[in-house]
Amino acid sequence: MPNALNASINLTYMIHSLTILFIAIDPVGNAPLFYGLTSMLSDEKRQKIVKDSCVVATIILLIFALVGDLLLYYFGLSLADFRIAGGIILLIYGIAGIFGWTEATGIRHPEEAEAIAIVPLATPLLAGPAAIATVLYIKAIYGILYAIISIAVNTAITYAMLAYSEKLLELLGENGALALSKIMSILLAAIAVSMIRAGIVEAIATAKSKTTT
């Protein structure tokens, strides 16, 4: 495991961190939802909502990256506990995404479109349980530097994809965006299973070491 205070960047760790957070945030799957919820607005208002949503989501994820692990220590939770719990959360979201459910499924015509920039767009659509769990996982495994860089890069990518969601939908097509979202949900589920497996193995090893001492 890399040292959290080490300023050097391991390319493999960085790519893995960026990839799993990108999958958890799922800007490709969220782009049609953002566009659908804001399509009745002018381009200026839509861009403001996208900007506000991404800024708030970034702040939420950074807060959890900086102090979220303190909650684990406070409640006496181990990394194995978090791996299992975080993996279960990601698995639920991955399976739900495969079957077409998202945080925005129940959202219909909001009375004040501008008011949805924070809830539900920033959270839980972008900075939801899956993204938060992933950020805490990245920090625990690779360190705070990887978590912060992953958040910054992914929210920038998300902003670009949401700001140009109309063009993205034209490029991918409705079926293309749906297919890509399903693939990302499958990857999220696979990553979740890996996290759960690693957590169980670590918990068993810890239990065995305690019984032999």
C-alpha cells in the first residue's frame, strides 16, 4: 500500500483510482438525466446548474476524502469492515444500474428546476453513496493524494460531459448511452465483488492472527 504522504505518483494506482471513481460517478449514465431534467431551461441556466452541481459534488467528495476515515476510527471500524460494507454498497448500485434503476428514476417534473442543482443533481446523483464509498476506498488503499486527484479529474470530466450532454447524446445516441451505462454498471458490480472478497480475506487473516497470539 502506498504511503499517503508520499508525493510520488504510481501510474498504475492512479489509473485504477481514476477509473473506479469515474465508474462510480457515471457521468455517461447521468448525462441523459441531467439533460432531461434541465431541457426546459435556457442554455445559460442549464450551464449554471451543471456548474453548481459539479462544484457542490466536488466539495462533498473532498470532505469525505479528508475526514471520512476519522469516522471509521471513531466507530472502531477496520479497513476490512469498510471494504466489505463499501463493496456491498457498490454491488447494490451496480446491480440496480444493470436493471435500469438510478437515483433519478423517481424524479419527474420538478417545480423549480433551478432548485435541483444541489439535490438531487449534486447529491445523490454525482456525490452519492457509491462515489463516497469509492473515495474512502481510494484513500484507504492508495492514500489521500490519489483520492484528491481522482476527485478533481473526474469532476472536471463530469462537468465537461454534462455541460455538453446534448452533443454527447447526439454522438452516442440514446441506445449507445444506455449500452455504455450498462457496461459501466457491470464493471462497478465486478469491482464491488473484488472489494468484498478482499475484505473477507483480510478479516479472516486478522482473526487468525489474533487467535494465535
